[in-house]
Amino acid sequence: MSSVMATSRNHSSGENIDRFIPNRSAMDFGFAHCMLTQSNQLGKKDFAWSWLPNPLSRESYKEKLAEALGVNHTRILAFKNKPKHESLSATLESTSSKLLRDIPQRPCHMLKALGLRDDSSLNLMDWSNSNVFCIALEHTICLWNPLDDSFSEVVTFNDEDGPVTSISWAPDGRRLAIGLFNSRVQLWDTTTTKRLRTFKHGRQGQVGSLAWNDHLLTTGGADTQIINNDVRIKSHVVATYEGHSGEITGLKWADSGERLASGGKDRLIHIWDRSMASSKSSTHQIQWLHKLAGHRGRVNALAWCPFRLNLLASGGGGDNHDKCINFWNTCTGTSVNSIDTGSQVSALLWNKKEHELLSSHGSPHNQLILWKYPCMMKMAELTGHVSGVLSMAENPNGCTVASAAADGTVRLWDIFGNSRAAKPMRKIKTSPHEEPFAANYFNRIR
């Protein structure tokens, strides 16, 4: 029947009665069947919604999802044809094609890194804004330029200073900060291989974490202190943060430069406000903005979300007691979500072009996992390392990720390379022959 409304006459009462006849061609029978058969089960136990943060309810989420997809399924029966752009099947097909994009399962390049310390609490790898990859191998700082496939050494420290415990590129892509076991921090110009300055961090112990914020270099060490150092001035200490009771294993500034996240072996995360530090003397203890507890292992994986500025992701590692990725609202200091990954988490990276999060893991699987946020559905699982992945670094165009593992290899993955507006890094052919570099520490492999 082509019409959607018919009029009939009730002969006994003499009244006109309108009755509505559903239009079968406009109805989504799959959705209708699901709603009619599954509604009771969902009402009893709806595990599919368990990841949603409070106070967001299932009903409000449905509304937001329908609005995002451009559809509205508040009714099972349909009385008129839908416009073509509101077709649910077409929308889901389009969404699925974006979700299930082609993700290479094998690394595009591999490097041998003999001498890499097997400790995921240290930060021994970084990629500069000028596209130079840096890794610390025991006492030696090694550089690799992927554009011309060239290798070089910056410095090799003696036993009295080394080994190297952390590295971090400055925003200019030229200067490199190096944290050492003897509680010293050195700043080097990699273009001239000249040391610019040396200063001491805190009281004693290794400097395992470094983070830049413009001209400020934030250092964290085994003495549990976090210090802001202004590298432009002689009296470099401009602020000191004290709150952790264990070694600092992770430091990450938000893109705004206003908030700092720190993680430690005390299993805690602290959020610090830079404005609170600038208003006090460096000799005073600065109170944290939020103290976040939720991990059962040390916290060295920290990543600020690029598309939701107050969202922080953290990963627990160090042992098999903590295998979770936690999400935090740093405005309120509350937990947004937590997911058990099945293995210890060593590092986290957000995709800057898509709503995706990449995590690296230790035993038992030693893999990388790409998650779709916020549903945290696995999009890809990359394997190949035979030992625990220690850290990750992303190249400046946001396409390629390097993962370093205790098996002595660094693997490069084009895991973000097929995202929209992404420009893949130029592929480099590996030589079939290994060439010695940095005392046989850092070699190309097939």
C-alpha cells in the first residue's frame, strides 16, 4: 500500500477514525528484531555499556550516537520513507570502512640495537621534530637519520658518568637532553656534537625521566623529586615539585604547556599546574592539583589526548599485577574509564589524526595494540618482538612509530600512515649486509 494513512468510517458510531499503516519499505527489520528480542536482556545486564563514564547514561549515549551517525532510531515502526542520507546501513558501511582501514601488520624497517637496557621505567628513545631518531645504548648516544639512512654518535660516557638513563629532544630538534646515572643532566648540540652545559638534578640517584616545555626542561629522578630547569639561565632551578614517594618513571607536559603529569614507582599519578609553580619560590614545596590512584604497578606510560585537552591516558607496568590502561579527567581528577589489556603496559601514543590509541606491552605477548577510542575496540595487534616492548617514539609527521624491545631490535611500523591526511614517511631499503656502528651496538638488519 503506497499511502501511509487511511480513513475509514465506523458505521455504528458515525465517527471518522484515522488509523496509521506502517510503511514496510522504510522499516529496518534488523533493528526492530534486535530491539524486540534483546531489550529484556540488555535491561538485566548490559555489559556493552559498562565502559561508559558516569554520569553519562545509556539513553543519553544512544542520543549522542544517533546524532553523530545522523540517524534516529527511537521508533521501530516507520510511516514514511527516509531520505537517502539517513540510511543506517549506508552510515554503518561508511563507518566500518573508516574503522577497518588497512593497517600494515609487518614493520617497514628494523634496526638492531645491542646494548639497550632492559628497563621500561627508563626513557631511552626519542624522535626529534627534525626527523632524527635517537637511542641510548648503555653509555653511547646514537643517531639515525631516516632520510639518508645515515648513522652517527653524539657522545660515549665513561663508567663514572654513565650509563645513560634518559634522553629527550628539545622542541628545536637540535638540542638533546641526556639524563645520567650519576644524577647529572647534560645538554648537547647534535649538529656540532658539542656539550652546551651540565647541571645536577636534585639530591642523588639516576635521572630516569625528562620532559621539555619550551625553554623549561623538567627532570625526574630516583630521589622522587621533579624539578623545572630553565636552561637559559645559570641558576637553572625555577620550581620543585615534591609529592611522590617513589622514583619518578614518567613525565609528560600537556600540549598547552600548563599542566604536567608525573608517574612513579609509588603507583601514583600527580597532575601539576604550572601557574602554581611560577607563583612560588623553588625552595617551597608545591602542592599537586590532583593525586590519581588506580594502578597496581609503576606508572611510566603517560599520554595527553590531542583532541580532548583534559584527558590523560596512563598505563601500569613493572609486573603482571597491573595490565590496565586508565583514562582520567584532569579537570576533576576523576577516572573516566579503565580497560584490562591482558599484559603489562610500557608506553602509550595517541594518533593525532584519528581517535585512536596505541599501546605497547611486555610479557606474555610483547605486542603493540591499536585501540579505537572511546569504545576501546582492538583495531590491530602487531607482533614480532620476542621480548617485552620497552618504549615507543613517533616520527614528526605522525605516521610511523618506532618500538624498542629487550630483544635488541627497534621496529618501525606505519601504523598511523593510512590515516586521513597522513603523509607516509619515505620507505628506506635495508641493506642485506649488517654494517658496524657505535661499537656494533646499532646495526641495520633485514
